[in-house]
Amino acid sequence: MSRKPKSSLHARNFPSAREEAAAHPLPSRYSGPESSYRLAFTDTAFLLQEDLRPVRMQLELLKPEMVQRERGIDATVVVFGSARIKAPEQAQQLLEQAQAGGDAQEIARARQALKLSRHYGEARRFAELVTRASHELAQPLAVVTGGGPGIMEAGNRGALDAGGPSVGLNIVLPHEEEPNPYITPELCFRFHYFAMRKMHFLMRAVALVCFPGGFGTLDELFEVLTLTQTRKVHKRPILLFDREFWTSLIDFDHLVRTGMISPHDLQLFHYVETAEQAWELLQRELGIDADAGAV
């Protein structure tokens, strides 16, 4: 007759780091900030030392990677764009306030903000389209943004409208606001290193959608274009919302004429104007059969 083992045969022989950290409080004599008695992995002062930068970078690589894997985030659509673009209702309110104040320059700025606010609406609707369609796909797609306000907020908000998860990759900046309130809390990450953050934008991306923006948006866009051009990443659809904005800002044809890029480099990206046009293009590029629910 077989006997039931007294303990699990698969139980670990050594206590976990979590158990060790919780089980052994510091002796009072060695509990002060000057003490080196703390376990290294619980010692924040130690982990923040200059020489530990490679370890901190590895942690910023591992944490979002492990959490997303655990949450089943395998394929993403990344939404880039300005943090300064307002929601239409907010932009309209600012215009009314400016008009009440009577300052011509303020009114002009408010009108421009209202004009640009249409991109907030398109980003929100695009993210909603992706997320709603994703419910029927064999491999779901999750919207990823930089986690801040503006276009980033619109992307996370649209995903929430559709009842799906979305990721926010926030960055510590002196002037940056808190993460927008529409990110799935378990998938809201905060970075110190820009390099690690930009790597996570691309690690799971099957498409990248770029709305009008400033230096940060341009940095993210050109990183993607450079890595794609040099074949450091797989070629993925890159969509630029608002052809007029991008062609006014960047003369890509001039780069071709002067030999700075090849003519076929212009095929690395597509211009789109609406959320519906963007999603239809992605369906074609990614081979998504919406009726069959497959990708």
C-alpha cells in the first residue's frame, strides 16, 4: 500500500526571497539608515547607487515583460501622439473662456486647439475599433500608449470604451502629469529610462499609429522608422494620421531627392485620415479576417 507523502515532493527546498524578507525583521541595533545589514534586494539605498544602473535597467526590462506575459498581452497596437492635444469638449470650453476674456491671441490659440482636438476623437475611436474587433480575434490585440494625457489618454480611453484592456508606459518627467485614468491598472507602468520604455513599445507591436505631436512623438516615430529601415525589427505597419500635418512638418520627398533615403523608404509608412480608414488598412496589412475571427 502506498503512503501519502508527508509533504509535497515539489516543494522548494529554499525559502523564497519574499519569505526571507518578511520573516526576519532587522535587529534594532542594525535597523538605522546607516546599516548595511539589510538584504541587498530589499535595500533601496543600495539599489539606487550609481553602480547599480545596469541592474535597474534590467528591472525596467523585466517587470513590464513579466507582467504583460502573465496578463496575456502578446500582440499590441501602439498609439503615439501629443500630450497637448485636448479632448473636444475640453477644447471647446477653453475657446469659450478665451472668447469671454477677449484676448485675441488666446482666442487664436484656443481655436487652433479646438481644430487639433479632432485627433483626440479619432484616436479614441481608433482604439475602440481595434479593441472591439479584438474580442473576436484568435490573437487579441491590446492598445498601448505612453500613458499620459492628450492622444495617449484618447487611446486608453477608447480601449476602455470597448471593454478591453490597454497598456500605459509612463515616464518620469519633471513636468509630466499623472497617468491618465483610463489605463488598465495592472498594465500601467512607470519608467525612468527612455530606452527601456521605447523598447517595450516595440517588443509586442504588430502596428504603430502616430498622430501629430512634438519632440517626443517625433523621437518615437523616427526610432521606429530607423529600426525598420535598418531591419533591426520586423517590418510592421506604420500609420501617420493627418497627411497635411506630416508633409508640412517633414519633407520626405526632399530626403529622397537629396539621396538621404531611398525611394522605397517612403513605403515604410502610410498616411491615414480617419479611425475607420486606419483600421481597414491594418486589417489588410496584418491579414486580419474580421468575419473569421482570425489573425
